[in-house]
Amino acid sequence: MNGQAMAEIVGLGTEITECLRIARLIQRHGEAFLGRIFTPEEIRYCQSRRQSTEHFTARWAAKKAILKALGLSWQPGFQWRDIEVIADTDGQPMVVLHGPVKELAHQMGVRQVRLAIAYCRTHATADAIALQ
């Protein structure tokens, strides 16, 4: 263990979402939907990708998986943008929490949320692990 303490798992969350569902929401509600769900950075990233719908769907699935990993259900006062999924310098997804979600995670002792996302033409999936 090299003298490092092992992180304790607080929770695990997983989600799978149909790309067509998110594509229809984007088509129907456009910028209003995107701006309510995704941060400006997430929107820029996804729109810069060739398969933007799949990237938006993966981030939607990630946000739901993160809530599950934190043991939270959607509550008044939460905003979808309180959960942000960005890419690190190596392109790996990183979780950044804001607002009430960040505060609740802090109260639970969560120091980090690890995330794995994958997608294909039809579905996106995400797995999140909340760690102390």
C-alpha cells in the first residue's frame, strides 16, 4: 500500500440511457434543455465532438450515476449543473460538484467521486464510485 490509506467506498451508482431519448429532448427543447442540464464547459465539450448526442447522453447518465453513488435522489434546490463532468488533460472524465450537492457530499465525508463512462450509437452508460 506504500503507506497510503485506502479510500473507503461510500456508494456506487450506475446508469444507462438511450441516446435517442436525449436526442429527442435536445431536438424538442434545444438550448433551454442544454442550459438547464449541462454547464457551459460541458456544452462546449460535447458540441465540439463529432458524436455530440452520445457525449451529452454519457454526461446525463454520469450525473444520474453520481447521484446514486452519493445516495441522493433529486431534491428541490438541486440543479443538474451542480454535477459537472469534465475531461482531464488525458481525456479521462472527472467529477466536479457544486452548490447543495457539493455540500451534501462534503457532509457525508466524500472526498472524491470516480467515474467511468462509455457509449455507443444507441446507449451511454456510467458508473460512479463515491470515496471517503
